[in-house]
Amino acid sequence: MTTGTDDCEALRDQLWAAVTDRDEHAAAGVVLAALDAGTDAETVLLDVIAPVQAKVGTEWAANRLTVAQEHAASAIAERVIAALARHPSTRRVPRPGRITVACVDKEWHVLPARLLAEVLTLRGWGVDFLGAQVPTPHLIAHLHTSGAETVALSSSLCTRLPTAHAAITACQAVGVPVLAGGAAFGPDGRYARLLGANAWAPDARTAVRLLADGIPAPDLAIGRTQVDDLPHLADQEYTYVARSQGQLVREVLTQLEQRFPAMNAYTSQQREHTAEDIAHIVDHLAVGLYTDDDDLLPTFLDWTAGILTARSVPARSILPVLDVLAAELQDFPRSVRLLDHARLALDATLASAGHNSGAPA
């Protein structure tokens, strides 16, 4: 049965109402009733469940859902997908071929990988779904015994790109090609190409098509290192910033307190949140150094500015953090370049949004 755009929109509205009511039974009922009515499972997965989950993220960012509500919605989505997978309409004749689907180590956004695994199963593939946060040594150990033709590697957070790079090179070193997917690799797949993935897909349907066409096995890359792919890493700036995160966060906090005495009145929770925000900025600076990409940090700061504004925290409070980091890293030319570029971009964003520069509130 072909489900039209209006039908999918109605299903999304029903599922959204159930999810935001935290009613797992109602959510499963929406999905199972759609399957009973003849809507194919792949459409339900990719055109109903996936957009609703994307809306959950958007609403959290806009401060219209709490963290707890977002987690509850994600948990319901997982259980609804499990219910869908057991529906009689999802039975398929197996086809030759086996795919391993996994998230990179420390990547806990599992839903995109889960959706791909379910769609592949619907298409008849043998699928080993390893779930979230798969350490690279365990992934490689699995490949030695599973007979997988390809690894579909998922990551949503760009701060996991160095880990993804290590996983890509390790898989290729044992002769297994890697299909990369997820928001971490950029909307155009630029980071998948930079890190040497064999293929990249922007969505599950494209991934399935690429896998069906076949992704050639890589030449065994014995002895290949991350510096071979990214020669700029030889300057050690990434290593220094990544290893100095705690020290940099403490120094930024100290200098902010000296510049803005009002911070001395912060509660322990406010201080903890401020330290977390600074740590995220340092993390993204480090990955900007890893990729040598001028746009990675500004993209994150633009997103962060929206998050802060939605929570009535002045987005301009980011600016002095960048200034302190630039002063601390003045002997590291690529770091200074990325921070200067990020500050100019954020200044422009805040100006266009009508914010004034200045101190944290």
C-alpha cells in the first residue's frame, strides 16, 4: 500500500501526541494500526517515526521540552520500533549478504543506526546491530568472526570524529569497507570523505541503495595512521588542546570570575553548567583542529547561541570565553585562527539577531 503525504502527516501528528503524552501504548497503537491498514513498515520507520524523533530534538533545543521529556520520547521511539519489528507484515525472505551496523565509541545517539538496521532487515539483509557506543577493538573483534561485507558506522556528534576516524582505519585494515552516516559527518559528507570512509549516505534509503550496489573492499592499509590522512595533525595542536581540556576550562572560569565579579555569586549548579558549556567549546575547538575546518566551531557556536537564547541566557556570554581561549593558546597559530574566525562569525550572528556584545549576565 502506498501512503500519501497527507496520510503520513496525520500519522506523525498522532504519534507526536502520544509521545508528548508519554503514552507508550498509544504510540505503539498508532504504528501497529498503520501497519494493519497496509502502510509498509519502511514508510512508518522513515516517514513517521524518524520525523517525529527529529521534532523531539528541535523542541528540546527550543526549550519546549525538558531533557527528561526528550529522553522519555526517545525511549518510547525505541520500544515502538521494537514492536514494529515483530509485526507479521515485516517478515521478509532473506537475501545473501551481511552488514554490521554500529555507533562509534561514546556515541549514544542510537536511533539513526537503529532505523538503518531495521530498514536493511526489511530488505532481507542479515544485520548485526551492535547499538550505541561500540569500542573500536570490540568492533574489529566482531568483524573477524561475523563475515560482514560492510560496516555502516553512525555518529551524530562531530566531537566523535577522531574516534570515528580510528574506527574507519581499523575496519579498512582488516579489509572491511565503511559506509559512514549521521550528522557528525556533515550535511554534505565532507568529514566522511576527509576521514577516508569508503562511502557516505545522508539517509537510510540512500545507504540501502549504496549497500545493494556494493561497496568495494578497501586495499589493506597496513601501517596507515591518522596523520597519513590528515598531515596537519603533525603540529600536535589537536593533541595539546584535547589533552588540556580540564586545564583550559579551569583557566577560563578563573579569568571570567576576575573579569565579571557577578560570577562569584553563581550557585554550584550555575558554575557546573558554565563549566560544561566551556568544555563543549574546547571539545569543538579540538575537533576543528583535527579536521582543520574553519566552519566546525562557528557552526556549533551558532547552535549554542540558539540554545542559550531559548533558555534566556545571553548568547553574548560566549564571546569572552573565546577571548580567554585565544589568549591562552596564543602560541598555537591554527587554534588562534579558528578562534578568531569563530568570534567574527558569532559577532555577525549576534549583530543580526540584535544582541549586544559584552559580559555574561
